[in-house]
Amino acid sequence: MTSSIRPGTATFIVNGVLHKKCTACKKALDVKDFGSHANSNGIRYYRSKCRRYSVKYQRAHSSTEKAKQRRRRYEAKRSYGITPDEFDLLFERAKNSCEICGGKDRLSIDHCHTLGAVRGVLCRRCNLGLGAFDDDPTRLLSASSYLDRGTMFERRDGRRIRACEDDKKNIPS
């Protein structure tokens, strides 16, 4: 059995037949099994049969809690430059809950869009709410005072009507 490697490609010759290693199943196979594709050497990286199996495997195993946590850590490193230890510390400091409302669903890392600095952990609703106010504290304080004054409005006949009876119940004492 003789083999030689073609420089600059992932293909090699075994007994006079051109072979390639499938990235999905890791087997060295005849290049005729791969089909054509527009990459550097015109050969696909994987066989269609192997790819179908690989995609099913990835879908089955990417939904585990461990895989989700690994993906979140990777995204934190890629997007914000924080290490896995810093990621853990950030969530530990926030007690695995939103730093505004205390909710525990759909937590994400909040950051300053101007500087890119990480601020803390927020739930999706609070994070979107800050974004809707362009992260402007003055606008947020205006919104807060608007809510504090209540939702009374005056009709044309001069009577005042409360639009929502629950407004006073939702204001913290």
C-alpha cells in the first residue's frame, strides 16, 4: 500500500486512487463518494450520507443543558471577551436572576453598546426595555415619574377617570 499527500489539499493517494477524509465520519474514502462542491479543491468536506447522520446527532445532543451552557459560555467569550470563570462569577453575583426584576427566565448578559463593557445579567424583557429607552437614564426616570403619577385622565365633561385600577397596587411602597 503506497500513499502520498497532495500539497495544499486534504486529499491523498492510496494505491493510485485519490482519497479524502470525511469530516463527519472521519473515514478515508474515495473522492468519488463525496460529490463536487465549490471549495478549494472542488470536493465536498463530507459525504451526504455521513452529513445526514452528523446533523441528527448534533440536534439530539445540542439540546442538553450541558451543551446549552457550553454554547452560552462560548458566545460570552466571543461577544464580550469574558472567560468562563468571569461568566460564572457574573451570574453568581446576580444570584442567577435578573438584576432589575429578579426574574429567572431567559437571562442574558447586558452590555453598554457604546463602550462594549458588560454591565450585568438581565432577563430578556428588562434587557429589551432598556434598549427601547436607548439605555438613557434620563428617559427611564421620565418613564418612572410618568408611571408614578398614575393613569388618571380627564374626560371632556370634566370627570376624572382611572384607566387602570391596578396601577397603585404595582407601585412599590
